[in-house]
Amino acid sequence: MSLPRRLTPLLAALALGACFPENIDRFSGGSDPFAATDPSPDTRPLVQVINDFRVAKGLPAIPVSRSLTMIAQKHVEDLERNAPATGACILHSWSNKGPWTPCCYTEDNSQAHCMWDKPREITHGIYDSNGYEIAMGMRGGRATTQGALEAWRGSPAHLAVVLNEGPWARLTWKSVGAAISEHYAVVWFGEEEDPAGSP
């Protein structure tokens, strides 16, 4: 997906693959998938700018999800440390270096289930619904909350996800989670409330 020319020098990749389609005892194997999750200081501001933008457009704010926040954090860590987004693999790809199903997510969205399934897979079924991600990557600079928002605002396909427009108008976001690292920012949206609550 190409970006407006004015943003191209700032961004290595801006990929959209969000295509269609609390009970601790429920964790498989007795392990807590949230145990190692420590929300970064930038997590809340990134969700806040998304919600502020929605509210300014007359839409409701989306409840922050502990599950989707954790998925977002794991994904930016994987993108930073393991670089699964190389060659034909775009930013929705996952490496084979974690407790998840790896995939090379390509522009044709043929690996859509790799994205959709990540919340239920990584939370061991606690968040038992699809997840939809927007992602932004920087080259030669640091990802920022405002920079991510501006990039997504400048991309009609990403903007449609944020604002439930076009093909996304039939969906209602009931959960959202986000994470930002040195070079990446991601936001995950879900159609169901999160049984694990807020981070």
C-alpha cells in the first residue's frame, strides 16, 4: 500500500492487513500469558489519540483491552527483535521465535487468519474473537504516537479501520490495544469485549 508522497520519506512501511472475514482457570497449561506483560509508557497515549480522533469524528471511544494490548506489545517486540517483515512479508507477519504460529503475511491477505487468530491463540482463548491490526514502521527514525496517527490519517484504508468506514462500517469495535516501540506502532481492534479487562 503506497503512502501520500509527503509521508513516504518518513516511513519504511505502512501495511494494512485488517481484512474481513477473567477467568484465570481458562489459561491452558496453567500458564498466564499476561505474566510477562508490562505496558510501556507509550501504550496509553497511542490508544488515547486513536480514541480522541474517533470522538472528534462523532464516534464512541473504544474500551482499552488487556488482551489486545498484550498482543500489540508482543508484536512490536517481534518486529523489532526478529524482523519478520522482510521481502514479500509485510508488517502483519510473525516470526518463528515465539509461542505463536509464524507467518509471512503478504499484500494479497492470503494469510489473514494469521492476524485474526492471534488474540485467541496468544491469550489461550481468553480473548476468543478475531483481532484486526493496523501497523506502521519507520526507517531511520523513531516511531511516535502523533506520527503514527498522522500516517494512519493519511492512508484512506487505515483511516477506514479507525473510523469504521467503508467495508468496516458493519463492525463495531468493542476492544482496542496498542503498542509502540522504537521503530513500530501497532493498534489492534476487536469486535468483542475483553474478559481480561483493561491493562
